[in-house]
Amino acid sequence: MTTAHTAKLSTSSRLKRVDKLLSDGREYSTREIIAHADVCAVNSVITELRHNGRNITCRREGQHWYYTMEQAK
């Protein structure tokens, strides 16, 4: 379900980069996502990916956040 303020995965290179990174099912920190996918505002990108149907979990450890995309079964 996309909203008026959500980029579409099919047309957004920013979302595609993060989607590709997370698609291996590994856990990535905010810093790793920024470095490997060349994005900022990771929390916003994750929200947009969720609006595009991706199931992404996050967890906090101290001051650090970690994101994992659930694999399709």
C-alpha cells in the first residue's frame, strides 16, 4: 500500500539500493545501510519500503538500530 508521499520501489533508485542490500536477509545497522546503499534518513527509507510491501523488522541495541528484511517464503 503506497501513499501519496511514498516513493514507488519500481521507480526509486534510492529504495532499490536499500531493497537490494536488505534482500539477503542479513541484519544491517543504520550506519551500514548509509554506507552501502548511499542513503540518508534510513528510518524514512525503511518506512517507504514497508509501504511498498516489504516486511522489515528493526531492533535497538543501546543507541544503535538494526534492520532485517524477512525473506519471502
